[in-house]
Amino acid sequence: MVHEFQYRAPRSLSELLALMAEHGTSAKVLAGGTDLLPNIRMGIAKPAFVVDCKRLPDADRLVFSPAEGLRMGHGVTISAVLRDRTIREKFPLLAEAAHELASHQVRNRATVAGNVVNASPCSDMALPLLCLDAVAVLTSTSGERTVSFREFFTGPKATVMKPGEFLAEIRVPASSADRKGRYAKLKRVKGHDLGIVGVMLASSPEGLRVAVSSAAPTPVLVSGIGRGLDAEAVDALVQKAIKPIDDVRCTAEYRRYMVGAYIRRLLPEVSR
Amino acid sequence: MFDQVRPEDLAYVGKDSGRIDATEKLTGEALYVSDMTVPGMLYAAVKRSPHARARIKRIDTSKALALPGVRAVVTGAELDYRLGLYVVDKYILAKGEVRHYGEAVAAVAAETYAQARRAADAIAVEYEPLPPVLHHMEALKPDAPRVHPDLGSYDHIAAVFTPKPGTNIANHTRLRKGDTEKGFAESEWVVEREYSCPSVQHVPMETHVAIAKWARGDQVEIWTSAQSPFTVRNLFCHAFKLPHNNVRVHIPYVGGGFGGKAGIGVEPLAAVLSRAAGGRAVKFQATREEEFSLLPCRSALTYRIKTGVGADGKIRAQEMTMYWDSGAYADYAVNVTRASGYSAAGPYEIPNASIDAYTIYTNKPFGTAYRGFGHVEFHWGLERHMELVAKAIGMDPLEFRRRNALRPGSITLTGERITDHTGDVVKCMDAAAKAIGYGSLTAEEKERERKTGRRIGKGVAALHKAPAMPSFTATAVIIKMNEDGSVTVNLALTDYGQGTYTSIRQIVAERLGFPLEKVKVSFECDTDKDPYDWQTVASKGLLLSGNAAILAAEDLLKNAYEVAAQVLRANVRDLAHDGKRIYLRHNPAESVDFARIAVGYAYPNGNGIGGPIIGVGRYVAQGLSNLDKATGQGNPALDWTYGAHGIVAEVDPETGEYEVLKIASVFDVGKAINPQIVRGQSIGGMVQGLGTAVCEGYIYDEKGILLNPSFTDNKIPTAKDIPAVIESAVVETPQIDGPYGARGVGEHSMISVAAALGNAIQEATGAEIVHMPLRFEDVWRALRDKTPIDNWITKSPLGSCRSAPELRNRKKDG
Amino acid sequence: MTITLTVNGVSYTRDAPENKTLLHFLREDLGLTGTKEGCGMGECGACTVFLNGRTVNSCCVLAVEADGAAIETIEGEAGPAGLSEIQKAFDRNHAVQCGFCTPGMILSVKELLKAVPKPTVEEIKEAIEGNFCRCTGYEQIVEAVLDVTGQGPKGRLDHV
Ligand SMILES: Cc1cc2nc3c(=O)[nH]c(=O)nc-3n(C[C@H](O)[C@H](O)[C@H](O)COP(=O)(O)OP(=O)(O)OC[C@H]3O[C@@H](n4cnc5c(N)ncnc54)[C@H](O)[C@@H]3O)c2cc1C
Ligand code: FES
Ligand code: FES
């Protein structure tokens, strides 16, 4: 690559946090690198320091307990999500979204954490995390905080994370286990493609949830939709929450239409 | 070169045989130019224009020159060489004016690529942006900016092409047959429609790359990922006014081309950098992004067709107008226009026809050859048109096609008479239709429709194409016998994946009567060592080079027989041979091994005779002529390959989403020399055709900036995108002057796929789509009668540049 | 930075610039040019290699990230006895045209067959969706995988 940077591979969290505190916005965490490295190559990202977080102990820890729910270390890859039996059984929505993300080789490398920190409006993993009330554990030298993904995304490629903060872990509460749902992703080809629009419907205790990608500056969650509403009514609620644009992938008009079409397609399956 | 031989008497021709290049490619050992380095080699990077059209006011290279590792910087100002085969209209680096987004204005050679890239970025270019002309229909307007104000002074091949100085028209191809006015007057119906498709990228997996070394004494050596070594050399020598024997071009393995590497590409750029760097070799490899906008693409087309049909369903007259968007340079596009012009009516007989095909300059990346050479684009229009006309007159589209198909005795647009051995398009159509169960749905399909709520439709589209090439296109093949009696075949037709060398090997082994293992076709072409071949394009390779290979094999045998006759003290007429020896027919025990005469025979006393045995085969296209410039009459076609595709598509009528369930194609290949290779070409082309049908295409903003120069937004088909069922079949009507009766099929597999898809979608849902590609949204819009999205040139971000929306079906009164 | 890694079982210690991708390191520093670059952006799969037992796009991995890792490339696929079974099946089924996608394609197939010995057509297509091939149209590649896993006959060209 043309851009030059220094590479660091800290062996402990404190070492990593110290590096990030020291270098602030000139440091970038390197997880799977499937967003970061293409961005450096294109000149979109120009970090002076690249801090590889994959050598931290427990980076790819993936555990479930009824007490703590699902805990995904920052290094957990999309492939690891797909291979994990507990996830397939208890959190099928995570697996369903993971299955739609990129290609096999990318999934072997890409992490769930990187996907959400990257905060693309078309993020696949954001949708199940929103539907499952997941939280991000953010750490820095000044301490740790927990942020619900409902508050996490603030704009295209923007999150609540502050310079020096590291996403250490993603937690999905045990109470979200067994939530049923379905995911539909509109693509230009059947092969790997970023979502032109993505719609996930999920059940939850307080009613139906609809999460939508690529139809607003951030992934969008509409929750608390009364049970028994028909597809048109659900769509009407969702339409109010999204703000799609025209771009080279399709028009806003079609995006809006497809959100409705997918709601109509998935609702019967989810309410069943 | 077709002799009536019973298939069972053929040892290799018509049989499957493994690819000769498989092992190197499977192990990663095959060397491509992108893998190569030359001692002392520098790396190049280019500075590219951010504007579609601008005057270059000043280029400051001082910062770049001061950077570490930089060995040469060149700009257009210091280079006065224009490149071109038909219309010599392109500088190596833009001079004075940039004419498209992404055009190279300066270039750097440095010790590493990163250094070169940094230096190129450090070059400061001051531009005065000028209003670009982006859409080819706009470019025709009298007040449109002129992309090439000096068009009148450009060299061009005047016998064939007609530029219009003072306009943006790089060429006008004109054809008149019969009397269209009379034909329309006799017609019961007249249907006029317009069709279009955008520019697309070839997407060879190996991007354009060349290494050039401009040594002292103007000796230039080039290694390049290209299709045509002699064309690279020829155009290079013309541009630099160098003797041809000063320049040597090597082509090793090539990672795909599809026409995009047919002519000259990045070689001159690497060469001028090498010269500027004092003769050190320089490598330039396009990035994927550069592949989209520095290097050429396929031209966009707007195609208007007006058809008059008699009460009997026979076409009486057809008026065809093609507007080809050549982009900023038209060297290849003029020939695309010419070839498409004389084929514009497809495989149908039109008694009264007129064709006007224009090549139009615009400020966009330029067009070149792409698999099908214009035929994919215009068959999209034509074969959608045949469908729409059939529907307008209430006839089954397949029946309408059949009724108008070219048959023995028919006269083509240029006045050529179709014969019994030209090929059989009706057979192809019928076989494609049969393969998909055209005309009705099976019980299973009906059940599937009921279950899914989706609609299934079936469409057929036919095609034809002849090689587009100069009338006197020539090639040669040399076969050299090795010391052990095996042979090595040299030719400068390249095999960049099509498998032609494997087929040539089968032809040579067949004709020599040698076991396959004794025949090697040498990879890596070298203009210093290989005999001439014009270009590897046009699906002419197997036919011309195959014939030359047969002649070379015969020549080699003749030479071997002469020596053997002396050794055996026999008359040449009394000799015969097998894979190992030449013997007396009347006394087979008397023989001499090929190995003993291969490089000269030595008598027991030491006296030698003969010398190395070599066979030379030369072949030139015969009987072809330039077309009359006013009427287009003449004989342009070496051979016609006919074919048809059938597609079964399943469409969601609510959303426009669809899936191709099945695709079948049938080509009259004359003779499938190697069935698996024919099948590979057939499937590869179909899927490439599906890509451009379904989603590929260049999208620009209103300033002419290409918005999707990457795989992120220019998707190509993946393995998941191929139909569940793919069938390919051939008809074998021997081509009398083809090797073992064969004709070309490399490009044809891609032609008409889009039209077959459009026809199937229309059959399923009624969506009447006339613009390619057929994105889900396009189908959805067509179903709702919404204005088609037209973001091929967007007006921030959406707009419309369709011409003549008023054109609609109309039924003639009375 | 000095890194040590094994490639196809051979251990190498080299200096690698921190901004060099594993792809360029393999090609330029170790001369293993079987791994190709088709986009440099993670899209096309021409650069597929095994990194610690799983396939990755080596254009999206830094060489320094591979310090201590075990890499397998196409150069390690054929054994002393000749082509591997996957390679032979590709050959038999004409699953190669220009060959530029082939090294990556073979490694993706290998990854699939490690996990799924008898994959369905759908599984095969999914496993290679990240490997673009512009030449073959994929069908003969799918057939090669079916062939090497003992499923199904070779595709054929029909004569009308
Ligand atoms: C060909 C291709 C196809 C793709 N397709 C899809 C797709 O279909 N759907 C989709 O959603 N995405 C897709 N992506 C994008 C990408 O693969 C995903 O977003 C991926 O999950 C990113 O994870 P990563 O580990 O590779 O992140 P990286 O590239 O390593 O990091 C991404 C960003 O997050 C930061 N970061 C990473 N981890 C942390 C952390 N723990 N704490 C703080 N900051 C961190 C990095 O600094 C960087 O800014 C695709 C990418 C490619 C190349
Ligand atoms: S080169 Fe790595 S994915 Fe294309
Ligand atoms: S064989 Fe050419 S890209 Fe696959």
C-alpha cells in the first residue's frame, strides 16, 4: 500500500488502550481489516498507527450463559458466528444476518465488532443486534461504559465511540434468546453484495420489531409495533422512520417500496 | 478445408481432449505479465483527469521529480505520438485537453510502485474545466461541444470509414438494399421502437499490464497482457515511426481479455517512461479502478428500428439507425459501428433495408472491442424488437422469427447469398425453444407459480455474427519437427483462455496422424519468433489459424516425405506414414523414423541430407471485399455463425425481482473440434451475457464522473448467479472452408442473452423493457408503467436522457 | 518489521514493511506468484490463501499480521506425486480458461471440502461466490467439484 503507518500488535488490553489514548484519532484499530485495509488503500483512511487487536487474550471468546447471555469478544468473526451452535439455536437472527454478509473469505476475517464500528448504513450485523437488544462494551483508559446499539449509531460511518475507545465486547442478553424473526436483503446479484436495502422482522416481548438497513443514514429500528397489525400498518410505521436516498444502487422510491414488500413477505412468517 | 470424413475416422477432432495449459494454471506456475519482473525494472503510475473535459493549462512536475526513487516523469506535452488502427485519434497522454474522466495526463516511473504513486499524486495539474458532452444523442446536436475539433486532420482508413469533420461523428456507415419506401407502402403494420444499452466493462481478472524496455539504439522489447502481439507491434511502430524489426512483443499467459486487450493498450506508456528513464524496463499495471476508466469499455448504443410487416408476417422493410457512443476515442468503435451496421438486421431476410450507423464522440471513457463486437448491444434491441413486433401483429414471436429467418437462397443486407453450408439458424432457434419447453408451462412450472406467486416466462432470441476484420486478414502457422519426431507449433494467435491452442493441437495431430502427445502448441507469443497473425479477435481464430495449421501440417509432411523418399529410394507417391515413421505402402517393413529425418538424415557414411523439417501454413481470408460506401453492398463475411438462446425466468410481479431458472443455447459451429471447449465458451459467454443483462453498466454523474468504477458497485456474476440449469448444444452444418468444417463461436455465446431474458420477463409479466440492463428496479418500473430510471448519466442523482420517448407501437391505418 | 511465517510448510524470516499486504509479500518477497491480485479490495478472491487453516483474501491482510502464522498457497497444492485430486478434477472438467482465478478458486474448494465432503450444488456455489471468474461461467467448476466428490456425471455438449 502507498500510505505508510506503524503497526502495533499489543498483547494486553491495557497496552492497547494506552496506545489508543496516546495516539487518539491517528490510531485505528485493526480487526479483520476488511473495511480498514481497503479504506487505507483507497486513501479514505490514513491512520498513522494501526493497532491490531487480534493478539489480545480472549479476543475471540464466544460464550453463552443464562446469567450473562451471549458474550462476543471483539475478535469474533462472522464465520465464528456461523459455526457456533449456541448462536444458531438461540440467536438464529445473528446467524441469518451473518450468512448474508460478504463472501466466505471475507467472513473468515471480518468481525462483528468491526462491522458495527464501521457503522455503514448497510451493515448486516446491526440489524440482529438492534432486534436483540444487544449492547456494546466500550473501554478506554478512562473506564468502561455500556451502550445499547439503539444509541450506538449516529450517522453514516459514525458512532457514539470517542477517540481512544475500544469496543471490547458485544453482549446479547439472555432474555433475547429464542427471538424469532426473518431477514430479507435486496442485492443486485445473488452473490455477495452490499444490501441495497435490508429488512429484519423479529418478535420481542413488547411486540414486533422491524430493523432496516440502507434506508437511512444509520441502521434503523422500529420497535413496539403492536401485535396483530397488518403489513400495511407495519409498513406505514416503518416508512415514517426511514429516509432513503437515490444512489447508484437504486432509487429512494424503490427502496421504500421494497421495505414494504419485504415486510409483506416476512410478516406472515414471523407472526406464525 | 473440409473433407467429408466420417466422424468415426477422426482420431482427435470432435473429441474431448484436455487443455494443454491446464497444469500450469492449476498449479499457479503459469506466468502472466503481472507476475513478471525484469532486472532493473521500474514501476509506473499515472496522474489522471478528474474532469470529463478540460483544457490543461499547466502541469507542474517539479514536486514529483524531487521525490525519492523517481526516475522519469512524462507529460502529454512532450509526446507527439497518436495511436490508432482505423481512426488515429488518441495520444498516449492527454495533450492540451482531457477528453474523459480518468484519462492519463502524466506518468511517473520510480523504483517502487508506492514511490511512483506518490510522485504521480504530487504532480500538480491546472485545468480549465469545459462543459462536457456526455450523452451521444446530445453530441449530435449542432451546438454540442466538439470532442475532436481537429477530426478532419486525423489519419483514417478512407476506403472503409467516413468521419464527419466539424461534428462529433467519427464514422457514418451507410447501407441501402432494395426500396424501403416501397416496402413500407406494402406493409400491413409498421412498428418503430428504440432500444438502448449502457457502456460496460470487460472485467478481465488480470487488469491491463505491460513491461517495456526501450534500450539504446531504439530497440524496444515489450511484455504485455494483450490479445494481439502483431497489432501491438504494428501500432507501436506506426506511432513512434520505428522499423518493425526494432520492436519485439512477447505475450505470455493472459488473464482474460474479451476484446478489451485486442488492440494496443498501456504498452506505449510503459515504453515512453522506459525511454525517459534511460532504458530501464518499466512496468505499468492498471489498478481495478483504472481498468474501468483509463482503459476502454464497451460502447453504449441507442438503436432505433422501424419495421414494416406484410399480412403474411414477412418483413417488407426495415429502417435501422444506430447511435454508437464511442466515448472520447473511436479507433475501435468505428469498426464496431461498421460490423454492426452490415449485420444490423440479425439472422433475418429483409428485402428492403436501410441502415445508418453513427459512431459518436462523447466525453466519456472510450469504447473498444468487447466479445460480440457490437452484436450483443444491437441484438438486444433487435431481438426485443422482433418480439415486440410479433406481439404487435399478433403472431407468436418464434413463428415470426422462423418466417423471416435467413435460409439457403436468402440475400443478406450486403447482397451475399446464403447457401446450404452457411449454417442453419432455424434449427438453432427450434432447438433452443425445445430445450426450454417454449410456448407453455409444464404442470410442474404451473404448480411452482401457484406456490410462489411468481410468474414464469420463456423467451427465445436468435443471433448471428461474422468476424469483423479487414477483408484480407491473414495468419500463418509454423510447425517444427523436434529431434525425437515430435512437433512444436508456433502461431501468434493468442490463447488467453478460449482454448484455441488445445483445438489447434487436435487439428494438427489429426492432420499429421500423430498421437496428441507428440504435438505441442507453444504458449508465449513472440513477434520475433512467431509467424504473423493479425489479431486474436472476431471469432476468426480457429477458422483462419486452424486452416493455416492444416496447411502447415501438410507442408511438414511433404517436406518429410521428400527426405524419406530419398532415404527409402522410393517415389513420394508410394509412401505412407504413422505417428512414428514413414514407410513404403507396398512394403511397410521398409521405413524411416521421423526422428531420424527430423533435423536431417545421416547416411551410414556420415553424409547428410534434408535438414530440419518445418511446415509452413499461410492463410488469408478469401473473397471478401470492402463495402460500397453509399450502399453497403459487398462481401464482408468470412463465415456466419448462427445461434439462439432460450431462457426460463421466474419473476416476482410485485417487486420485479427475478431469477433465471434455465438457459439453453444452440450454435451452428460447423464442427465442434473439442466439445468441452465449445461448451466452456458457450457457458462462459452466456454467463457474461447474463451479467451485462442483469446488472452491469457504467453510471456517471452529470459532470461525467464515473460513479461505479469498482466491484462494489459494478457487480459481475458470481457462482451463485448462474442459472440452476444450463444447457448447451451445437448444430453442425459444415463450413466448407473451415478446418474440419468448423467455424467460430467465442463471441456468439454472449450475444442475445439479454434479449432472451427480456423476452422471458415480458412473457412472464408483460413488462416491456427496452433498455438494458434489467435490474430488478427496471422490471418493477416497467410493470408499473413508471418512467424508467435512467441513471446511466445522472442529473444529481437522477435524471433522464432518453431520446424520443414519443416513439410507441403503432398500427398502420387500414 | 521482521516476521517469521511458514508458507507451504517452509519457514521464512523476512523483513516486511508494515504497510505491505500478505498478497504482495507472497508475490514480491517470496516469489510465490501463483496467488493473484484481481482487485486488491477483498471483492474478487483471486488472492485467496489459507491463513492458519482458513481461507482469507490476502489483499486484505497485512504481512505483519501473518507473523507466526501458517500460510498455504496454490504452490503447495500439488504434491510430489503430481496434481491434487481437486486439480485433477478441474483439469478433467475444463474448469480452467484463462487461469487467473484458478489458484484462488482451488483453495476455496479445498476449504469447502475440508468441512463438507459431499457438498450440494448450492453449497459449492456458496463456497466459491467470493471467487470471481469472468471466463468459465462457473458451471464447469461446479462440475469439477461434483466430480471430485464422486457426485454426478460430467456436463456434456449436445448435438442437435
Ligand atoms: C468484498 C467485501 C464485501 C463486504 N460485504 C459486506 C456485507 O455484505 N455486509 C456488511 O455489513 N459488510 C460488508 N463488508 C464490510 C466488512 O467486511 C464488514 O463491515 C466487516 O464486518 C468489518 O469487520 P472487520 O473486522 O474486517 O473490520 P476492520 O476493517 O478491521 O475495522 C473496521 C473499522 O472498525 C474499527 N474497529 C474494528 N474493531 C474495533 C474495535 N473492537 N474497537 C474499536 N474500533 C474497531 C476499525 O478501526 C475500522 O475503522 C464487505 C467488505 C468487503 C471487502
Ligand atoms: S485481490 Fe484480493 S480479493 Fe481481489
Ligand atoms: S478462468 Fe479466467 S477468470 Fe476464471
